[in-house]
Amino acid sequence: MKTDRIARAAFLLLALLVVCFPVFGQDTFDGVERIVAVGDLHGDFDACTGILRSANLIDKNNAWIGGKTHLVQTGDILDRGVETRKLIDLLMRLEVQANKAGGRVHVLLGNHEVMNIRGDLRYVSAGEYDSYKSPDAEALQHRLFESDTTAEQRKDGDYRRTWEKQHPLGWVERWIAFSEAGVYGKWLRRRNTVIRINGVLFLHGGISPKYASLDIRDINERVRAELLKPPAEARIGIVVDPEGPLWYRGLAQSPEPDLAGHVDDVLAAFRVQHLVIAHTPTPGIVMPRFGGKVIMIDVGLSEAFGAGQACLEFEGGKPSAIHRGKALELPMDADLAAYLKAAEDLEPPNSLLRRYMDRLTKSTGQ
């Protein structure tokens, strides 16, 4: 009888975990009514919450109200801004809340997440380290300095000042948080790199010809496996390759005729109608390429990149941009003029998009 009670309790606990937490290994989803995709955030908490509210996904208290919507955040939460910790905490909460409501929050890996996991901290801001400082920050810094240096280096005042500049207060606490056992490091290492929802493929950089033969599961498993290796053992591979899915810019920058055939091959191989990418900033607007087969969503949301305000929405399979709170139908052909003008009319003075349109007008003489 006691064994039965334990078994029932274990089953209820397992059921609770299944309800409360997403299945991290799943990378393909079908029958989703509504999808919202948001590009690079780069430490700008207010920009993130602003765009999520404009898409009716969170309320004024930053709680999930998106119901069964699937939110896809395509990576680059980290670096440059000072509120990446708040962003990760928010996305972790929303992940659980959305799952309870029948929706999902899919946070994908970007190149900056991988850089931080591998110890490349060159874009971490001073304010970011401040957010990790604990009451023991000075003691932790001192202990790291003692273990990280020789006796001769410890006597050198100039060396110590340089070292402390590279390892400010909060550095140790942040390193622990992003380690394999740390709360953020463990969470990030479980992210997917690429997912398919309905007939749409989402990832940070893009699928290059070099990796076009891999399927979704291959890419996700290879990235996860490489992130478990020490950086010195993974100097080459998919996570650092400029042609890899976290870094590739060809779909955003190459002339369309040069890659038109490749794009069609990728769509066929992954059985999708659209590729949604970030990584390469647009002039503050959700930008379709290749007749809408590729959709760029890094609109420079962060203040560091121009404070664009737009995201991508698929509802009933139809793509549109939510641009400064208004839905704009995405053109599925090469003629972007009406779409660009409609978006420009919603912009504040001297915005990234308005400056782009001014340059475009001058270059065409119109």
C-alpha cells in the first residue's frame, strides 16, 4: 500500500513537471495558431517588454497573456546592454507561464550566447557586471586573482590594475552563473539553435550551403555537443564557423540572384515556406527577401542598435509585421515601396527607418 502511494506521488510529480516545464528536446511543432518572432535584444529590457506588449503577449506586470501563442526569440539576448540578467529572468518566467497556458516560449541560441558560454566576454558591459555583484564580490575577486596569477605578477601594481579591469567586481559571480552548473549556463545549454513551427524555420544566422545537408535535429545536437567541450577543444566546429547557423549572413547580405537556388533547396529540404533569421540588423523594419521566402527580424530593438520597434507575426499561416503596435501585411514580392512607406509613417522623427528612407530617396532621386 505504501509502495502504491509513493508510485502515485511520483506520477503526480512527473505530471506537474510536464505541465510546468517545456520539453527542451522538441524542435518541431505543428498546428500552432499564432506565432510571434522577436529578434536580437542585446540587454535592453524595456525594448523587449515594449515589443511583447505590442504583440499582446504580456501585461503591464510582465506576465504572460498570450494564451496558446508561440513566441520565438531568435537569440542574442546578451551583450552590449546592461540588463541581460533581467531579460533572461523574464524569459525563463514567461517560458513556464506560457507552457501552463498552452503556448510556448522558444528562446534560441544566438552567436552572443555561444560567445559567453565559451568565455568570450568582450561585449559584456560594465553595468552588466554590476548586476551580478554580491556582498562577497571583493573577496571573490581577490581569491580569483590569487589563484590566477604568479607571485611575481601579484607584486606588480600595474599588472594587478589591468587584471582587475578585465575582471571587475561581479565578474566571478557572472562566470559562475554562466558555467555549466550555473543557473543561466545550464538553461542556455539546453536551448535549440533551430526550430520549425508549422511551415516556418527559425534560427539566428541562417542556413549556408555548407550545412544545408543537416536536418534540424543534427544541427541542434551538434551545437549542444560542442558547447559541452572546453573552448580549447572546440576551436573549429559549427558553433564558431562563420558559415554555421549562428553566424552566417549570406541570406541577409548576398545578392538575391546568387542564392535564389540555394534558398529554394533549403525550403524544400526542411519542408518549409519561410526562413526567419536575425543576426544582421535591418533599418528598423521586418524585412522580407527572396520574395518573402526569407524574413529578417533583427530590427535593432536595443537602444545600442537604433531602438527599432517591430516583430514578426504569423496568424493563420499569414505573415505580417507588428510595427510600433500596428499590423502591416508583409509583401511577398520584390515591391516593398508601399510597405516601407506605411512603416515610415508610424516612425518618430529621426528614427533608424526614417534615416534609411531619406538615404533611399536621395540615392534613387525620387
